[in-house]
Amino acid sequence: MTTRQKTVQGDTPALTVEELNEKILSLNDKIDLCAREGRYIEADAADKELAATKKLLAETQKQNLLNQQKQDIDDLEAARDFLKAQFNSEWDSEFRQFEADSEKQKLAMEKRHMKEENELLKEFEKDAELKPKFSAEIDTLRKSERSLAMQKKFQEANKAKLAAEALEQKELKQFKADEDARHEHLKEQLKQQQSNEMSGLLKRLSREKFELNQQRSADYKRIEQRHTNVYQTLTLLHKQQLNALKRSVATAQDKKIVLGDDHRSSEKEPKLENTQRSVRTRTTVGKRL
């Protein structure tokens, strides 16, 4: 990272790592030259400036690394938020389509049931035109009526007629009652059949919705597990980078310069809603997600 940081007093931009390294080389040359020429006070001042510059370089390198690592975490969080939004959008669309299809199936069944009911009522209307087949007893009474009338036995003929009519009314009433009972039975039978069909449809739709929810939950857990794996790998890499920097600084200087504790919260995994992908490791992290 070569961007200048405002890490010194006031608003004066700090030197970059490259500039600090150049300054260290220049100070080393100055110290050697002053020592050879016997300008020891000037050499001592340059040596102190060299020590301060090395310390500033170490702190600058550490700050640059921490800034990069923070950007890594921010990008990992951005990537995870993007995946979560995409996941929710796709699954919300899936459920909306499921609900729309379910409603179509229910409406289609209700329409078919209504058609079946209307067809049954039409059959009942046709049945109303049917006449009952009277019993042999009525036929006998009618024959007796005609025979008595031909014999001019009108009183007896009238009695036979009244008896036949009464029996006809009785049988007509019974026929109508039987037909009404048969119609009610057919209507109840159709009603139960349709109820079973609708119940079966609703159970199937409920089961399919449950399975969709299960699938969504499983997919979400897989995404979260992948994120956790990437996050753990990234934080481990960050620790290794910081340790390597500390070793490099200690080796490059005459005495070990303590960089201080890293107070970043990289060791604590961020909340589920705020995990994102690193810029520097964007390609690697993106493949793993």
C-alpha cells in the first residue's frame, strides 16, 4: 500500500513505505560518511534519526497491513451480504411462485367441483319427469273399475276407482320420498368425495411447502458454513501475516522494535449479518463462497 497516511502531527502526509526505505538507505550512507570524516556529532544525530525512521517504518508497515486486513473483512462482509440478499430474493420468488401455483390448483378444483354439482342438479331435474311404475294391485283395481263400469255397476266401479287413486297417491308419495332420499344421498356422496379431494390437495400443498422450507433452511446453512470456513481461513491468514511482519521487522533492525498489541477485533467473528469478502483475496474467497 503506497497511499500516504496522515499519521504524523498536523495534516502533513506521512511518508510511504518506499520513501521510508529510501530514507533509511540515505541515513545509513550519511552515517558512514560522517563517521569516516570524523563528524561524530552529526553521525550520532543521523543514527538517532535512523532509529526513529526504522520505528516509523515498522509502525507504517503494521498500519498498512491492518488497513488491508480490515478491507479484507469488509469485502468478505459485503460479499456475504450480497449472497444473503440474492439468496432471499431467489427464495422469496420461489415461494411466491409456489403460492400462486397452489392458488391456481385450488381454484381449478373448486371450479371442477362446482361443475360436478351443477351436472348432478341437472340429472335431478331430469329425474323429476320420471313417473313411477305402479304396483300390480293398482293395475288390478283399474281393470276391475273398467269391468264394473261396463257391467253398469257404477257404485262398485266408483269404489274401485277411489281405491286405485288412493293407492296411486300413496305410491307416488313414496316414490317422491325415495327419489328425494336418493338425491340427498348422491349429494352427500359427491360432497364427501369433493371434500376428500380438497383435503388431499391441501395436505399435498402443505407437505410441498414444508419441504421447500426445509430446502431453504438447508441451503442457508450451507452458505453460512461456507462463510464460516472462509472467515476462519482469512483470520488465520491475517495472524500469520502480522506475525511474519513482526519477525521481519525484528530481523531488519539492530534491536527488536515492539509493534504493540493489535487491538483489532479480527479474533472475534462478526455477526452473521456483517461478514464480507476481502479485496486482496477476493478471487480466492469468491471461489470458496
